[in-house]
Amino acid sequence: MTAIELRGVTKEFAGVTAVRDLDLTVEDGEVYGFLGPNGAGKSTTIDMLLDLVRPTAGTVRVLGADVATDGVAIRRRTGVLPDGFSVYDRLSGRKHVEFAVESKDAADDPDALLARVGLADAADRDAGAYSKGMRQRLALAMALVDDPDLLVLDEPSAGLDPAGAKEMREIVRAEAERGATVFFSSHILEQVDAVCDRVGILRDGELVAEDSVEGLRETVGGEETLEVAAAGADDEAVATVRALDGVSGVTRDGDELVVNCDSDAKTAVIGALEEAGVAVADFHTREASLEDLFLAYTEGDAATRDADSAASTPADDEPADDEPTDDGTDDEPAAEEVDR
Amino acid sequence: MSLAAIARKDFQETVQSRGMIALVVLFSLLVAAFAYAVRPTGQSEQFATEVLLSVFIGPFLVTTLVPLVGVVVGYNAVSGERESGSLKLLLSLPHSRADVVFGKVAGRAAALALAVFAGFLLPALVLIAAPVVFNAGAFLGYTVFAAALGVVFVAIAVGCSAASATQRRALIAGVAIYVLFVLLWGAITGRLVGAAGPVVDALPVSAAQIRVFLRASNPTTAVEALSNAFLGEQLFSGDTANQQLSAAAMLVFWTLAPPLAGLLKFDADDL
């Protein structure tokens, strides 16, 4: 059976096409990472899964049923952590979970769920006083009520500290082991690497890639970045290097040459430079990071830029807020997703 | 039960809101002050609970303040959650949009009814202490009518709220409803009937009948008519029994139609 099935889905908001002719299939039991920069249409897609937003064209089926007609029945078997939600300020954390339990006609113990997401101590406090990360945990506790068959998590790590993001991943993994299908979105690839069976990358409302993380890395990742300290390199030397087989791009950054090339072309690059009479003082290589990989798909020209230049020249509306992080966590709380 | 779950949650939230508590206290103090101020100074035993309610507290406080509280309680029911984003949390759970609208009408109406009863508690004490013939039955019964009036305005305001994408629009609609029904109804409908004189003449009804109909159509005057009949011990009987019936029917209409109309719009919207 398929947990999620989108066929030819298009959504237009007054003059803007947020999602364009999207086909997407998530199988039962799969952990699917839905990636894309802010504004790519991720939240709009998720809102269509929940029947909050109705597609302009196409069909959306979740857990085998049409969301347009069976929304309530679908949501009875689905746990959702929405994006850009807010809590009921005057109700305590426990009241929130009790409300979810009651709404789903479930028998869960609210305190056990709150303990599972690390909110046991705050259960009696009004949720209005919760921090962003605590609200995120609270919504997760509500999503976990009644062991749903499908978990839809929209930017689940937003607002969480590194430890919180790790706990979130552990819960996702545990739910997947229980047999639940997990569909979650993120604008940070490192977060999904560890838990996803498959990822899809959305860009401008279209799916531009869909594969396992390893598969994606192989597709783009034969590339390495070679940084060469070569003060004497003139234009002619640069042109020679650029002409070599396996070299896709060369940029000069002060005394340093940044060469994007296949990993087996490295020796040829150094050799060519020395032959041209350039003294190579030092060089080192860098494997394409997940961030480079992500940018390759979402900006389409990662081959000619490295992570540094990408970070220093943020594209106008795109991931200015996702600096590469080595521990795979979101250090930028609450990046606003502007989908509409 | 989805609707009941939403109603309970909304009830809890509403009775805990500071604005609601402040309004109840204000209302209670005003009614009590009124009761104290107009209490008979002499020994006139005729000055009874019924007179105080139908002549003083009714027209000056209940028909003006209770609808206002109803609008305040109802206008942000749906639009407020929509604007803040908690509606996403609500609709992530297995609730239909109809459950949301009618659950909110039920929960907030219950909260308002409780508030009206609480608001009449202090005045009751004043009346018991004051040298007035205190008729507990009349007082309690009148409280029920006051609560019903509030419930109707909650339903209208929640309907407006469901139809509005923003809080501001819901507030404007709520205030407009209040101004129309509470402040301007008599003047506007009087002028309309006057202007439509030639048309009315052609209809098989008299201008007087139309005036009676318009009076029953406005929830404020409808409740006034019913509560006065009740205080005069003529509820659904006597000369005005038919008018009272239509007034009661209109109250039911105003409780159901606005939320339904709001739901139609809300159900079609992208949230």
C-alpha cells in the first residue's frame, strides 16, 4: 500500500504557483525526507496532505483515501507536527495532549507522552509560557497520540537545540521501527541524512531529485573541491588547469585556487600547475559536503561554487539562513517559511 | 466526540480569559450599582424585582451590554486561531471544519451563559439586602433570557469569525452587527418601512404587521419581548402569544444561520 500518493498536483495562489504538477509516492513504512529551500513549496504540499489547502489540479491520496472526502478518517490515523502553528496560551501542556487524546478517541496516558518528548516537568504550566522548542515538543507529543500509521512532520527540528534535534531523530527512528510511515520536511539536509530511507528535493514547486542520500551523493558527489595555495598562478596557468579532463571549474580567491574536479584528476591539476611554473605551496581537498549537494540541486550550479561562496552570497530569497553546520543541527531557530 | 471535545476546550479557554472575567465583573458591578441606585427610598412595597428588571436593568444594561459581551466572546473564535496558527494544530486532529465552527459556538455560548449567571449573582445579593420584594423566580428566569440573548450574539459573532480571514475583519463584522441590532435597528427599519410605504400598500400585509415582524427579527427586541412577557407572567400566552412565538423562532434562526453561513465560506477557504 502507499501511504502518500500525489498525482499531478498543482497549487496556485493568487498569481503564484507554489507547487507545479507534482507526483510523489511514499510507501508504507518508509521514512521520507522532503527537502527544499524555504519557499520551495514544502509546507504547501504538506498543507494539501492535511486538506488545509486544496489543490488547483491533481489528486492527493493519504493512507489509501482521498483527502478531499475522507480528511477526518485520514487524520484519525495520522499524527501531524505542523509548521508555523501556535499553541493555546491559556491551556497547560497536559491539557493540550488530553485534548488530542480525546479528539482521537484514544486511550493514551498524556503524562507518558509528555515524558517521552521531555516535557514531564512542564506539563502543568500554561503552554503560552513555553519556548519555541518546548512548543515543538508539545506538538510532537500530540502527534504521537494513538500510535499513528503516518507521521507528518513539517520542519520538526525548528527551534530545537542540538540535543533536542537528536531526541527528535530518535523518536522518528523509534516510530519507524514500530512500523509507522514518516514523512518530514526540512531545509537542512544533515538532519535527514541519518534517518531517511529516501529523500525528495523540491525546488520552485517541482521535485528535482528523489533518491537515497547515498544515491544523491553518488550522482553529484564524484566531485571534490581542491584548494591550492599557488601565489604565482597567472591567467594562463588557470586556463591550463581549466582545460584538463575532469575539471569542472576553477576560481581564483586571492592567492588560492579553488578547483572543482573529479577525485582522480587531482594529481593532474597539481602536475599541470607545476609544469606551468607555478610554485604550489600547499594544497588540500574537501569532499563535497551535504550542503554542497543540497545547493547543487536547489540552486543548480554548485559545481562552480564552494560552500563558502554560497554562504557569502546568499541567493535573494533562498537559504540565507542555512549555514553549513557540522553537527547536523539547526542553529538558526525558527526560520520562517514563506510559501504563499 | 469531536464537536464536544472542541466545545470543552473552547469553554475552558474562554472562561480563563482575562477580558471575559473583566467584562463579567464590570457587568456585575453595573447591575448591582443600578439595583442599588434605583432602589426605593421610601417604603413603597410595589417596587418589585420585575419592575427593576424590565424597566431599568433590562433596557439599559442587559440589551446593551450582553450583546457586546457576546460579540467580544465570539468574534475571534475562528479568525483568532486562524491568524495565530493554533487552527493548524486543531485541524491536524481528526476534526471537520463543521465541528470546529459549531464546537466553538457551543463552547463559547456555554462560557457566556456561565458569565451571565455569575454576573447576576452580586446584584441578586444587593436585591436580597435591599428593601425590595425580591422575587427569586423572576430574577432567575430573567437571567435565562439574558443568557439566551448573549448566546445568540455569540453565534452571530462566531459565524462572522468563521467567514473572516483576519481578526480585524471579524471584529468589524461583529461591531457592525452590534451597531445594527442594538443601536440602529429601530431607526433604520422605521425609515425603511416609511420609504417603502407604497410597496407595503401593495402587499397583503399591513405596515403594523411588518413592524411587528421587524421587532421580532431583531434578537435584542425579540428577547426583550419574551422577557417582558415572562415578567408579566404572560409567556407564550395572552394577546402577544403569536408574536412571542415568532420572536422565539427568530432567536433559533439567528443562533443557527450565521454559523452555517460562516461555515460555507470557511469550508471553501485555504487555511
